[in-house]
Amino acid sequence: MIRIVGAGPTGALLAILLAKRGQPVEVYETRPDPRRVPADSGRSINLALADRGIHALKAAGVFEALGSSLLPMRGRMIHYENGDTAFQPYGQRPNEVIFSVSRHRLNQALIEVAAGRPGVKMHFQHRLEGTDFAARTAQIRDLVSDRILAVPMEPLLATDGAGSAMRREMAARQLIQGREIDLEHGYKELAIPAGPQGAFRMANDALHIWPRGNFMLIALPNDDGSFTATLFLPKFGAVSFASLGDDTAVEEFLAASFPDARELMPHALAEFSAHPVGFLGTVSAHPWHVQGQASLVGDAAHAMVPFHGQGMNCCFEDCIEFDACAARHSSWEAVFAEFGAQRKPNTDAIAAMALENYMEMRESVAIPKFQLQQTLSLELERRFPRRFIPRYSMVMFHHEVPYLTAQQRGATQSEILSELTHGAVSMLSEVDFERAEREILSRLPPLPEPL
Ligand SMILES: Cc1cc2nc3c(=O)[nH]c(=O)nc-3n(C[C@H](O)[C@H](O)[C@H](O)COP(=O)(O)OP(=O)(O)OC[C@H]3O[C@@H](n4cnc5c(N)ncnc54)[C@H](O)[C@@H]3O)c2cc1C
């Protein structure tokens, strides 16, 4: 019997994949069954789903169930301070889009498929509260009866998220090293309601960004015609959540920084005071497992900042890799060891790229040199499709390219782009394409064909 603690995206998908291979699975989740309760407020309401996540959801038979809840976003819509907007496509092929999806709807779909699989038993309102590695059991409280159950581990898969109780237990007992690195910025969600008859009030096929240097606002569409906007801002300092102490300060800040968005957010002041400032950070742990007893998977092992829209996509890729490791080995210790050894270099790479992307979103997207390099990247991809794929595209649209490869090739590509655009201002005609060909052929070996 495999025990999974946490029925978020990772735990639910793992349960489906492992049960599919005939393994009996029990899942313990603190919260009530998401199919019976309305969406939680406070967590990000919608998420960007990309190729890695889609690939995993297809393998589990969940993708198709999402149907019209998936809203394609073809690129970024940049909102400048003077009110101008500019659309920057994410990719150049029709399938190179990412999807906005409701977190609650996705959780419901995953739980529905997991609970429907023979061999899967779901225990909602059950919370992991402690572990006894000597006795090889975990203490799980049934929150309805208030009884503590001693649940055998070996294996227990801890998919209990960024604040993982299991990771903190393992680290407190010095069985692993765990680090939680807090970002100096936090976030707050605000709503852009639908217009008359559920009409979208901005382009619904884009991820909207208001880049403002040290802070930014973004908005993703929902299938009811609304958008969920997220304000990312330093927690402390001159312009920060701490400095916006009352309605007047908030109003002045929103009206001055995002005048067009402010007009679309009639309840912004009430929401600003009601919603908590969300935590953002990076979790790093090593190793991810204790013998063959328990392993961390998903955010519990490697939560990252959300600026590449890859946290959950990466967790879904974890599930595919974990399942493949489970198929290769007969001992759980060997499964855990191989999973951690293969996966960590890749999760470290995407965590680093996610941090870098914050700078790109809040600042670089508005700079002409960056835009020239973006356009040039797409042109080089057209000319050398298996050699030069923009780093963003490798991460978002090419699950066959490991994150670490995307990071390493991305660094080389970035050098090539800087060299080619040195002295150029904004025109592709200023670029020496013969030199581009020489650099690319000598420095970037061909990538494997897509799977
Ligand atoms: C603002 C924001 C925006 C984001 N946007 C994106 C995006 O656009 N695209 C993307 O790919 N990712 C995004 N992410 C990341 C994504 O939310 C996470 O990577 C993903 O939710 C991780 O899934 P998980 O199942 O590992 O953890 P979680 O989603 O945290 O789920 C953990 C589950 O475990 C349960 N649990 C916790 N403790 C216990 C316990 N002690 N006992 C039993 N159960 C427990 C919880 O109730 C929860 O159901 C975003 C994150 C944030 C904060």
C-alpha cells in the first residue's frame, strides 16, 4: 500500500499514475473534498498550464476532462505607464500557447479521476501531524473524529506543499537538509469582474502585465469573463505593502501605477484590505527521502517563485518521473534515490530560472533591446529550429528538453543574442545573420526531435 499525504495537484496526479499501474493507494488530505466545497480564497485562483503539465495530465487521462475551462493565452500583453499596450507572442506555432485554468476546477478534475480509480482510497480532513521513523509510522489526525491514526510509512509520499510538515519533520530530526528562502516581495490578488453578459473587458487570449520596475501587476483570464489580477510588490520599503497603510495610500498607488487596470477593478480597495499578503519563496531540500520510508515530491521538495508559471507544471513532471522510477526498481529506497538524483538538478534549474523571470516580467519586457532580442530569438528559431529555441519556449513548450538543458543552452543563447545585438537598437536588419549561423552551428549542438 502506498500512502500519499496531500491531495493537491501533485498528490492527486501521483495517486492516479501509481494506481494505473495496479498499486493500491491511500491519500490523506487536510482539507475537505474539493468536489463538495466552493473554491478557497487566498491561494492563486488561476494557474498557467503549459506543455510539461499538459503532457502529464494527458498521461493520467485528466486533460480532456478540463475542456472549456482551459483558456489559451498566446502571449503577453504589456501595459505601459502611458496607457499604450503591446502584444508579445510567446511562441510562433499554433500550439505554442499556455492555458489559464482555475486551480479549484483542476483540483476537482484530478480528485474526480483519482477517486474513481480502483485501488485509490481518499481520506479528506486528515492531517499529517508527526512521524516516528523508528517505528516507521506517521501520525495522522482524523479532523472529524479528532482521533490520531498511526499510519505505516514505507512508502509514504509527502506531497503536502511548500510548507510541508513532513519536510520540516525530516529537517528537524537532521535526516535531511531543508531551506526555505523567502522572497522580499509578496503578492495580493484583486478581481477584474466580467463586463455586461459575461464579456471580457480586455483581450482574453493574453497574460496581461503592467511592468513597473520594482513591482508589477499581472492578470489571467477566467472562464466566467473575469480576470484575476495579482499585484507583486516588496513587502517592506518606500513603495511596499507595508507603506500602503490605508485606503487613500492604496488608491493613490493603484491610480498612479496602473490607471487603466484601476478603472476595471471596482472593488480593489475592499479586496486590498481583505486579502492577505501571500508568501513567495524557494524551498530547497537534500536529500528528498529518508531510507525507503518517505519521500518528498512536488512543492514539498522544491517550491519556487511563480514567475515562470512552472511550479505546478514541474510538479506534474515530477509525477511522471516518479512513476517511471517506480516501474524500474523493486525497492522503495532505490526508487526514491533515483528520483531525487535525476530530478533535483532539473528542479534547481527551473527554480533559478523562475527567480530570473521576475526581473524579466517586471522590467525587461518594457525595454526595446529586450524586445529586439525576443524578435531575433524567434527569427533564429525559424532559421535553426533544432538548434536555437528561445529559453522561454524550451521551458514552456518542449517537455522533451530537461529544465537543466534549457538553462544551460539558454545561457549560451543569451551570450549569442548579446553579441549579435551589440550596438543594434531595434531593427532585425541591423543583425549579422552570417555571424549568427556561425555562432549557432559551432556553439549549440542539435536538440533531440520532439517526443
Ligand atoms: C501566486 C502563485 C501563483 C502560481 N502560479 C502558477 C502558475 O501559473 N503555473 C504553475 O505551474 N504553478 C503556479 N504556482 C505554483 C503552484 O501553485 C504549485 O507549484 C502547486 O500548487 C504545487 O502543488 P503541490 O500539490 O505540490 O502542493 P500544494 O498545491 O500546496 O498542495 C498540497 C496539498 O497538501 C495538503 N496538505 C498540506 N499539509 C498537509 C498535512 N500536514 N496533512 C495532509 N495534507 C496536507 C494541502 O491542503 C494541499 O491540498 C503558483 C503559486 C503561487 C503561490
